[in-house]
Amino acid sequence: MARAVGIGYQDFEQMTSNDNFYIDKTMLIKEWWENNDAVTLITRPRRFGKTLNLDMIEHFFSVKYAGRSDLFQNLSIWQEKTCRNTAQEALARIERMKYAASLETKGIPQERI
């Protein structure tokens, strides 16, 4: 059966879990991480996947999705051993440094961390 082309998806997990047709843009994570920029500006026309890409990055780095490596296992970023290790190291550093508690004291809600 052919994959459906999902229109309007902005949730990475929903997009990949529903087995919709998805153009793998996960190498954007590697490119973004290696550039080490202070600010990243993503300029693209409407309906070009900006929100979906940001949600993909959130799923890759957020502690909230720490146990969800299954979302990336069939995508190109997971073939990059250094990226897998980087994500695991970043999550460990966040937990070790208690960044979440620090951000909460600054008034950032838990669901945004």
C-alpha cells in the first residue's frame, strides 16, 4: 500500500508514527549542531516545513522525548554515530546540570523545557 501524503502536519512524532510520506530532513540536526551558531534564522516560504523541522529538532534534543529513539531509527541522522552520541551526551548534560530547575526558577513552564 502506498504511503499517504500528509498535508498540514506540524508534529514530527505524529507524522512519522502514522507512516506518512516524509522527506528525511534529519541531517539538518547535524548541520545545525556542527555550525555552532549563536542564532539560526530559517527563512523559507509558507508551508515549507519550518514548524515540522523545529518539532523534529525538539524531539531529538528534548529530555521529554529521551526514550523515543525509535522515532529516528529509520532516518539518516541515526546512521551518524556521532549524532546519536551527541544527543545522548546533551541529554545527560541537561540532567546533570539541572537546567530544567534553573529554567523553572526563571518562570519557564515545565512543558516548554
